[in-house]
Amino acid sequence: MAAVINPTEPARWSAQRVQALAPDAASQTAGRKLAVPGPWTGSGARGEAGLVWGDCRGSGAKPYQVTVELPADQGQPAYACTCPSRKFPCKHALGLLLLWSAGTVQEVGADAVPPRVDEWLTSRRERAERGEARKAAQTERAAAADDLAGDSTAVDKANQAAARRAAQRIERIDAGLDDLELWLRDQLRSGLTGLRAGGYRPIDDLARRLVDAQAPGVAGRVKGLTVCLSTAEDWPERTLTELSLLHLLIQGWRHRDALPAPLAATVRRRVGLSMTAGEIAAAGEHVDDRWLVLGSRDLATDKLGERRIWLQALGSGRPAMLLAFAPPGQGFALALPAGAVLDAELAFAPDAAPLRAVVVRQRELSADPGMAAVPQGGTLDDAAAAFAAALAADPWTTAVPVVVDSAVPLVGDRPERWQIADVKGGGRVPLLAQADGVDPNRADLVRHGLLASGGGHPAPLFGLYRNGGLTPITVWSDGQAASL
């Protein structure tokens, strides 16, 4: 081939790992429908080049031409498709990769690679070279500018500008929280019934003002009041609790300089001043281990999609959570399937209850089903104790990742009456499939998927333990992880 960018042959991916690339659940479903030989012609693969390609019959006269380059390391694949979809990867790329994962795509020789694939690779290589040249030129120009202005002067100016921006944001947050405190007093003065009767619009307006004040964390909690107010039975208690936590967060922010450093960092994060990956790597605790991928969840927001991936250290059992963000319709840069094992060094954010982590150094990702690991777990009593400990350290905690060793779903006569039973410890908690704003149809799939995957037998279950129950995410059946 004229242009081979990836000379190391990647291991064949599992279907679950391919599905983790999808930008949303609809793309996963559409990709599975295309993972059959019928619509495909001219498909092929070159393992040593990390290439998979094929033509997929669509609604138009011409088939869609699909090409995927798989990374030799654990990075993201590169995609090309002639379809008009704005999702990335599109359903055709997912369907092609699922075919390849199942061994349906035939390996071919170098002389059988279509010219269009060769041209695409050459174009990608040229773009990459131009990009590197631009970066080098920018670096040279920056170095020259520093030489002319004097390194110390340039650094001082940059630091002063950053300090001004930080001070301006603090002022906006202070003003936004002052506005929120006044609003809280008004609600208590007029009564919670008036708040509920007012509908969602006043709450949404307040949340938007807090976003404008650059306090997105507080804005998210304010928007969560709509869930409390819509609860049928205990809405006054839940609403008052949330209002109290908002008041506590305001006081924590105002007295943050007097708080212990980990708690002050937690307050800043809850307000919306999150640390960057670089800051976490520089200031956080580093832990080197082999990490079992417990599961993941994708959350949709107004501007960015958020992916949360939970890990467990195989050596110590310590939990960790990785975050990734992507624009709507785009794939996430982080795709780790449940059951895989990541050999890496992580750095933990220095919070009161450290959970969020960033990958500092990654050595290997093993997704071989034959080498599957089972997570370390406990009972529901252990899960409740873990939640209590996290809540004591961080009063704004809403859920903690837990593994229940021997869990069984108990079917209820209504969706809200399903339960998780702990065979080992003897406890039961409600099964909360619709937590975090999960679509009701998706929630039904979670409940029945849990029942089908475990076959009604006790099995290790990973999920999020909350004040009202447990949200299942992954179940292990015969040693294999099944995402729900």
C-alpha cells in the first residue's frame, strides 16, 4: 500500500467495545441492524494496516462508502463515510465494525485494497503532516515573541490576565449565589406549595441566570428541584432537603478559605469550578494498578454530552470515575467496554471523597473475554455504609458506585415496585432504573435486561447506590460483563 499509517495489527475488538464508540443509544441500535452481511458489498480488512472498509446499500442509488482505521494503541479510530449523517461515528461505521468484530469481514491482501481507501489514507497522512508543520511554526513564532519581549515579561502578563479572569468569575459567582440566597428566602417565606404551583419556568429562569453567573454546578442542582417537586408522595421533604443543600453550598462557598483543603476543593467543584486534567495530574494522588472497567453511562446536556466510566482497582478494590465530553452527535474520545482491564496510572482529584480520576499513563487495555475479571463486591449493607461515608465527607453526594456480590432482581407489579435483593446479606432496596433522567423506555430495557442477563440467579451487580435505592449498570453472568 502507498499509505500505511498504522503498521501494527490491532487485536479484534469485541462487539461491546465497538458499541462503546456510539454517540448515543439510537446509533447503537441502528448499527446493530446493519451488522448483517445483506446490505454490504466489497467489504474487506487489512489487520496489519488496521483497516476495515465496505460499501453499504442505503436509500439512495449509490451505496455508502465506509472506511475505518483502527488505532495500534488504545486511541480512537478514524472514520470516513459518504452518508450525510452528522453523527460520528455514523451507523454505517458501527455496523461495519460489528461485522468485523464477528469475523464476518474477510482479510485480504495489500493488492485488494480499493483505491479510494488508499487515497483516503494518503489524504489523512498529508493533513497530519500539515498540522504538525503548523504546530511547529506556531511554536517557533511563540519562542521568537518571547525572545523579543523577554520571558519574564510575557509570563507576568499572562499570569496577570489569568488572575483578572479568575477574579471576574469569582465576582460573577458571588453575585449569582447572592441572587440564589434571596430566592431561597422568598420560597421559605411564601411556602413550598407556591413553589410547586409556579411550575418549572421560574426554576429554569433561575438556573439560566446561574449559568450566566458561571456557576453551572449550582444551576444543575437548581434544575433538579423540578424532579423533587414532581414526586407524588414525599415532595415537600425532598424539596426542603434540596433547598437546605443549596443553602449549605452557598455557605460553604463563602467560607471556603476556612475549610480543609479537600472540602474546599469539593465546594468549588460543586459550584462549577472543576479542575482540569492537568491540574488533577499535578495535584492529585497517583495510583498505579490494573483497573477493571465496571461500566459506563452517557448523559445528555444542552451543549455537551458527558460519559462517565467507573473503574475498580484489582489490587485494592478502590473505585474511580473517568469523565469524557463530546458535542451532540459526536463520539466520545474515551471508549472502555465493561469487563475490560486497563493497566494504567491514575491521578485522583483532591476532593473530600476522591472519585474522579484522569489517566496519567496507560500501558495496556485488555478486552479479551477469555481473560475476564469479576469485580470485588459486598452486601447492600456495605453499599449503604459506603454511601453514608461519602455523604459525611461530601454532603452533596447523590450516588456512589458499588458492587453487590449476589444480587437478584425482584419483579414488581409496577415498574416502581421492582427491587434488588441481596442473597448474601439478606437486604432489599428499590430498583431505580429511571435515575439520572433515563428515558422510561430505556428504563424498561434496564429492568428486563437485568432479569434476562442473570437468568434470575444471584450474580455480581455494579450500580449506583442512592438514597432511594440502586441504579443497575452492569451485571456479570458466568464471568462475563453485560451492560444494561
